[in-house]
Amino acid sequence: MKLKAIRSYMMTTMGGAIVLATVACASVFLAERSVDKLMEADAERAATRFASYLTGNQTALDALLTGVSREADIETAVRDISAASGIANFTIFDDRGTEVFSPRSIRYEWLLRNRPGGTVTGDRLADDYVRRDGSWVALEKRATGDYVVILPLQRDGQRIGFLGVMPDSGRAYGSYVRVLGIAAAVLVGILLTATGIPALIYIQRKRRIEQADERIQFLANHDALTGLLNRKRVQEEADRILATARATRERLTVFFVDLQNLGDINNSLGQPTGDELLRTLANRLRTMPDVGDLAARIGPDDFVLLQRRTTTLAEIDGLAVRLKHALEQDVVIDGHTLQPRICIGAASTPDHGRTFDEVVRHAELALTVHKSHKLGNYVLFDPGMDEEAHRRRTVERMVRTALAEDGFELFYQPIVSARQGTALGFEALIRLPDGAGGYIPPSVFIPIAEARGLIKEIGNWVLREATRQIALWPEPLFVSVNLSAVQFAEDDLLPIIEDALANAGIAGHRLEIEVVESLLLDRRDTVLRQLQDIKALGISIAMDDFGTGYSSLGYLWRFPFDKLKIDQSFMAAFNDGEPNIERILETIIAMGHHMGMKVTTEGVETREQSDVLSRLGCDQLQGYYFGKPMPADRVADTMLRNFAANAQSGMEPQSAVAVAI
């Protein structure tokens, strides 16, 4: 991230560095120039003052110019004055520019140093200086960095000689450099502060804007929760890949992945746990694609994986197996071990479509089939699924219409006393009219309703309608209603049942609810509590389809069941002459009685079956032998009347049923 930021601001950084370098160089240059100017001014001032001293001291100047009556004291005084004036050396020239006195020789400094009487080297001033009129001051800078000042000596307006002065610039130069260096550093610091802080604020603000833009751009192309591509971006990338694939005849496969029961996880463990599970699965999904492949989240619990270069069915099978195995590994979140369950549908180009939308739609159809059957690791699209999808959409539309317009119907199948053959109650079975005088079987529309999240609304309608209908029939008849696991999920089943009983004006003992064993496999504590609350209303609770599932005896003592309903498959086995079927039935009936439960057997279709179950002590029987499911008006017109007549006359149930059917 830092490297990216540096690259993003390379030009800005370079520009700032150039500005800072320019300011620093300018400060150094100005400091050097200032020092030079100060040194020049000091040199001129020292030379001018010393010249004024000499011209004002006629005796000393004449002695130095002519060498006549030169006294040691005079020379010493002049030397002292020059030293006090900050002059390292000076030279007196006569009016023709010839050197006549110098305290020491600069040229032969190694040999003559402050020699008494001075030195004369025979040097002459340049003719330019000698011929120059008036008062002037000439300043020269030697290669060593020292300054030399030359100016004429005048008395009463007459030129009497020249003076050359070399100031002692060492200490002054160091002081000036130090002071101006500090001033330059302060100036640079002020400039840096004045420009750097606003520049940093600008850069930070610009970076925040760019980060916000990058985030907006990321969210426009990625799923915010998982970081995978979103539907829009994967569509664009897939279209690009498919355009190339059509030219190269490359085969692509789209895997449509669905996470099962995410809603239950969110309800039981909370939304954050569900989100973390999705992130974990997304991270696992990222490790699956090769370079150039795509992974995306396109729905709350739906993912898409586009795999390139899948040339054979074996490769598709292999990837589906690896995908399912990787995604279904246990996930531990906040101490909870979750076992993701995945369904996968697949479709390939060009066999199952030439556009991404078409292939994804077909992969989703294959997913729907996999979710319905849950067999194998995945389902590969078959063209026949399009017709099935159309049929499912038609059925779904009819289900939604029936819910909106009260278009469902309830059929009622009698539950009779095994000993007396009289009607004790009815099981309510839902039917969906097909609009042509027939009915769509529950085995067809119930799975579609479950897949579309409509089953709870349907179940609530069945509760209301069944209790309304049983209220119209005489006591002690009861009605039995099947409940789905979805109706227990949101923990609002008890008030729904209470409202149904109150609206129908019946007591709880006239309602029986049936649950299947699979309901008890998950969320057992929640289901147990709700069942206990329901039983407290006087409602009977039955375990439906006993013997077809796990049939764990632990459920029978942990849950407050009042009845076992033996699955109709036992009657089919009885008809087929399966050995020991009577003993198995006798054992189940005896076990139920020992645990204080009544036992009902479903699927009774013959007199022989009825007689055997009655002899084994079964309490209640249900099946076509006693009556097929029928609308409420036929139950009222025939079934109840015939059973009442049968009870009075002693007619066998078969005769009564024959009249009813």
C-alpha cells in the first residue's frame, strides 16, 4: 500500500524535492553572496579608516613614504593601528605606484615575517590604478579568498601615494558564515513549514479522496462482504473471456454453488456468524480457480465459479468433487463448529449456452435439481431441465396465486378406531387445483414452495382452515395437521396455533400436530421447548412416518409425543410377504404402549391388514380401506353419516367405506 502511494505521488514527490532543493541551493547561494558583500564592505571600511589615519598623521605617513626619520616607535604604532583595524597587512606605494613599505612580504611570507623596518619587494601598482583620477576604492579578491583593497592617499587635494590593504577576514568570515548559515536554515525551515504543512495536508486529503474513489470503484465491482467479484463485474469479465473462447473454441464451465441453511445459522447464531461463514467459504473458493478463472458472489448464499479449459466430463467431475470437499470442511466460529452443506449445479459452453447469462441460468437449473434430490456431488445441466424449470415456474405462480386468493383446498382422510372401526378424526391434506378440474399433487408443489420460502405461509393457512373446519364437525372428532421444520424456525408457532384455536372456537384436544423425525435432528432444544408449549394447550403431538428415518429411541423419551404413526411402507412390506414384518409391527406397537403413546398405522388398504393390526393391539388405522382423502363437503355428506350409521348398525367398516367412496 505504501509503495502504491509512493508511485501514485511520484511526480508530486519529485516536484516537492526539486522545489526544496532549489530553495536550499538558493539559500546557500544567497548566503555566500551576502557573506561576500559583507566581507567587501568590511574590507573597504577598514581600508578607508586606515587611509584616513595615515593621511591625518603626516609624520608617520612621510616616514613610511620616504623612509626618512623612520622611527621604530612610529612603525610600531602604525602596525598596532592596522592590527586594531582588522588589517592583516598593508603596503604603501608612492605617487608613481612603486612599493615603498610593507610590514611583511606576502610573497615571501615563509622567509620574512613582520620584519622590523618593513620590506620592499619592488612591486608596482597596475598603470590603471596609477592613472585613475580622483578618490576611489578598488577591491580585488585573491585566489586564496582574501580581499585586497587599493585606494589613493591624498593630502590637501594632492595625491601623495597609494595604500594597499589586506584585511584580516578569517574571523569575520567565520562569524558571517555562521550567522548567515543559521539565518538560511531558519529561512528554509520557515519555507518548509509554510509550504510543507499545507502540501502534506493537500496530499493527505488527496489520498483520502483517492482511497474513497478506490473504495467506491471496488464496491462497484466486488461484493462488500467477501471481496469476490459481484454479478456485474463477473458478467463483464465472463463476456470478455467468452468472446475469446468463441474464437479459440475453448470450453468453459460455470459452477453455481449454493450454501444450504444459511438462514437457520443466522437465526440461531446471529448474522455476524453467518457473515463470517460466508467469508470463510469465499476464501476457500478463491483457492480453487486457476489463473484467468473467475469466482463471484451473486446472491445472499450463492456463488459462481467460472473454470476455463474444461475439455472433458472427467475434469468437470473432478473439479466438482474438489469444490464440494473444500467448501464442506468444518468451520469453527466463536467456539461453534459449523458444517457447511453445499449444492452445486454446472453448465458448460458451448453445449449448454453461448452467453454467460444462458450458461449461468442453466447452471442454476442444475443446482435446483441437486437441491431437490441431494444425490451426488453436483448436477450437470441437461436440456430437459429447461422444460422442468418452465413447469416449476408455472407451479410456483399457481402457488403464489393460491396463497393470495385463498385457492388451496384441504382434503380429509379418516383416522378410525382399530377395534370398533368408527371415525375418530381426520388428517388434513392440502391440495392445489390445477385450473382444469384436477389437482397438482403435494409431492410436486410442496418442494417448490419450500425452495421459494412459501411453506410457512402455506402451513399457517392449513392450521387456520383445518381448525375452522373441525369446529363445524361434532366432537370428539379431531383434525391432524402436518407441520414443517420451517414453522418452528422463527419461534412464533405457539401464538399462531393459539390464534387458530381462538378464531375457530375449539379446545386444544381437537387438534393434533404431526412432525417428522428429521425435524428433531437440528435445534433440538428449541423444538423441544415449542413442542412442550404446544402440548400444554391440550394438543396431541404425533411422530409421523416412524420407522423410515433415524428412528432414534432417544427422541421418544426426550420429546412429549402422544402418538406414533407407523409409516405406510410397513403395509407395503406386509403385502409383499416380507418375513418378520408382523413381529416388527408388534414390537413397535408394544414399545409405543409401554411409553404411554397411542399407535396409528398408515397405508391400510385391505381387510387382512386391518385384522392383523387390530390383533396386534394397534390403536388407530388410516388408509384407503377406510376412505380416500376427500373434500370437506363429501366428508360431511357421506363419511360422517355412514360412520354414524355404521356405529349404530354394526356394519363393517369396509361397507361404510364403500358407500363413502
